Amino acid sequence: MYRSIKVRIYPSSEQSQKLTQVMGCARWWWNYALNLCNETYQQTGKGLSQVALNQVLPKLKKSEETAWLKECYSQVLQSITLNLTKAFKNFFEKRANYPKFKSYHGKQSAQYPQNCQVVDNGVKIPQVGVIKGSIHRLFDGQLKTVTITKTPTGKYYASLLFNTEQETPEVLIFDKVVGIDLGLKDFCITHDGEKTSKYNNSRHLKKHQRNLARKQAKLARKKKGSISREKARQLVARVHEHISNVRQDFLHKLSRKIVNDNQVVVVENLNIKGMVCNHKLAKAISDVGWGMFVNFLDYKLQQKGGLLIEIDRWFPSSKTCCNCLYQMSEMPLEMREWTCPNCGTHHDRDENASKNIKNRRHQTIIGLGRTAAVRAASRREGGEVRPKAGRKSVLRHSPVSSEAPLQPSKLG
């Protein structure tokens, strides 16, 4: 089982300059390789494999125009090729969008797949040396990759991936089952069969909206390319980073609390991409972070040996009486409470939905790719075991052409 940890690192000025150079080479090679794949497909109707792309690198390093690629660690460029191959594979298998070109602005990254070590006071990186860092936790196992990232605010982080050589815990289903109804008024409403709990929606973006608008207005008045504009951009980036950190902190703590108290978690399979098309609720839905919350529940349950169940998004959880199963014909969004005309039970809309979601767990299971035990059961039955959305492929090689182009074109 692979485990990862993200730590803050503090490179010196020389190390920062070297990392910036490496990230620039990695970004350039990604854009060059992506453009080369596009042109090759337009000319021949075939793509390029990982082997074919790696065969282009020696030619580029021998060229006078791109001789500066020699200064970059070779494994960083090869890891970019591997990631691009995976990106194309995810696109063709309908798990992701088409790969995009990387920009100089925004977050930068570089991946070191080998020859990295964790020392007492930091991380040792090839051609960079020991970078000081605050490593607060380590896993027992082999260090596989180290990914260095630079945020728009100028902070550096290192993601350490370890192979713990431990098997994923088997799914052990007990009576601790909780149903979760996600919403906007309240972030989520949980029901475990005995009690119902509500967790407020903190609305992180709304709290900092005025501060963010004020700093964005100052940024818009600055002259492009000036030093003052760069300082104003840093201020805006800090606000966005703070909002993101607060949101993730809330989601991590809440997901950890739910996973510790339950063995099976039942949620709705929401079409978030389609819901944000509603311009009246798009900002609120994007701010609340439902998809991130479900992903946090997913991997935490896998590490524990729990099970995440996603019920059908068309299941009428809100307008079905949890007592007699009577279904209302219509229920507008503004109706937060209602009384069942069949049995006379008075319902809170969200509490009733969480109860129905919990009771639905035995009838519909959509997240078949969520746990190892469910994958194994699907294999025994001869069903499809590969997830169709939201997961990267584990295959390392592309099935397309492995021939390298004779005259690779260059980006302008």
C-alpha cells in the first residue's frame, strides 16, 4: 500500500534558483511533447508512446537551441513523459479531459522518481542537495518519489510517496453505518440509525469575499509587468491560498471524525459538474467542496478497511417519507419541512434525506471501484473492475505507436 505525506521545505536562494530552472525545463518538455503528439496525430493519425517520446530527448539535448536541457536531471524529464502518457490514457478511457499546456503562471512542480533520501533536517534531492524542511511524520517503507511544488505565493512543498509493503485492509462491514446528505444550507446531515447530526456550511469564500475583491481591484489598477503588480498578485494569491487551506482543514477534520465513528458511509453520487451550470448556485457549490469531501472519505475508509457506498443520484431521498416510503410528486427547493399526507409524519427535508440514504445502502451500490474487496468480488463475477471516472491508470506504457519521429518539430 502506498502512503504519501506533504511537508513544507525551505530551500536557500541557490537551491530555489536551481528548482526554478528544473521546473522550467519540466514545463517546457511537457508542452513540447504535447505539441509533438498533436502534430504527429494530425499527420499520421497515430499517437506517440512513452518510449517514442523518450527517444526524442537525446536529440534535443544535442541540439544547440535546447542544449540547456542537459542541466536538468534526466529522471525529471522522463517522469514528465510518463505523466503525459498517463494523461492521454485517462483521456481515451474517458476518465479525464484532454491534456492541456502548462503555463508559467500558477503552481509549478517537478517530480524526482529516484535517488532521493529523507535526512534528519530535510530532503536530499539530486543536483540540489539537502533542502531543509519540517518533516513531522514518516512511514515505514521505501521512498518511491518526491514531488517538489511551488505555490503562487512562493512557498515550496515536497510530497513524499512511500511504499509501505502493506496490503490494503479487508472490508469488514459492521452495524456502524451512517448516511450523509450533502447540502448548501448545512454542509451535511448525518444519520446513523439513532441520532441525526448537522454540520454547518462555513462558506469560506463568502467570509473573505470583500477582502478578496479589494485586493483584486488593486491588482487590476497596476501596470502589467511592474514590480508593484507582482506584489499585488502575491496578496491576491495569499487570500486564495488561505481560503483553500481553511476549506481543506475543515473537510479533513470532518471526514476523519465520520470515518472514526463508522465503518460504512453512504452518500449520494452527485453530478457536481452539471450542478455548477446553474449560475445562481455555481459559486456556492464550488466553494462547498463536495467532491473533495467524498474523496477524503474514500481514501480514509480504504486505509481503515471501511466501505464507501454511493447511491443513485436520481434516488428521491428528499421527497420520500422515511417512515412509510410515500413519495411526494413535487418538492421545490425552498420547502425545507413537510408533512407526509399518508402517515402524517412531519419531516425536516435534510434529516429525512439522510435517513433514506442510510436505508438505501442495501439496494444500490455504485462505487464498485472504491475498495479492494468490491473489486475482488467483481472479478469473481466477471464484471468490469476498472473505474470509469476520477482515477488514474496504473498502466505504464501507451498502446499507441512506439516509433520515434525522425525530425521532431520545435515550438515557436
